Amino acid sequence: AMACHLRIAAEGARFGQPEINLGIIPGYGGTQRLPRLIGISNALHLLLSGEMIDAQRA
């Protein structure tokens, strides 16, 4: 979804970088695109914690 120009999410959608919880680096430019989309502080939180956020928070 990060590479899309328009993002639409259902109420039950969840977003994050689940690869973090598996001990692998996010693919497809996730570590580069995420800070550009949501800011470095929010991106670092998601990238370091592996937390998933809901559609409302996203």
C-alpha cells in the first residue's frame, strides 16, 4: 500500500511492518517509504516496535 498513490482502508484494516516481529528487514522499500509518508518519528516507532495500527489511527 505504501507504493500506491491512493489508499482506502476498511474499518478492520491493520497497518504496520510485521516483518520486524520475524526478525527480518521490511521489503519493497518499507524502511525508506514509511518515513516519507508518516514522518520519521512515527515511522521509527512502527519500525522498531513491530506494532500494528488500525485504520482509524493510520
